[in-house]
Amino acid sequence: MALCLCASKKGAFLFMPKKCIICAAEAIYAIKDSSESYCQECAEEQFSELDVLEKIS
């Protein structure tokens, strides 16, 4: 798991990547307009089409 260092006009800050709501691995997909996020494996198991999910960074 990596911490991300971001810079803005107000200063630098660290944030943790989102975690999968099922297995707690780093998430790469999320349901649009929702806080639910999924790793690759759990997204493939839960959804027949990954097109319904947003890819997050």
C-alpha cells in the first residue's frame, strides 16, 4: 500500500488510497456517485460488466 503525496496551493498533504469494501485491497474501481470501491478481482466477481464502474486512480 502506498501513500500519495499531493501538493496544492494550500500546501502538501498525504492521503491513503481507497480500499476495496470486500477484501480491503487497494481499490481501482468505484460505483458512480458512491463511496463503494472495489479491487480488480472483487469487481470482476461482483459485476458482469465493469463498464458500470468508474476507474479511480
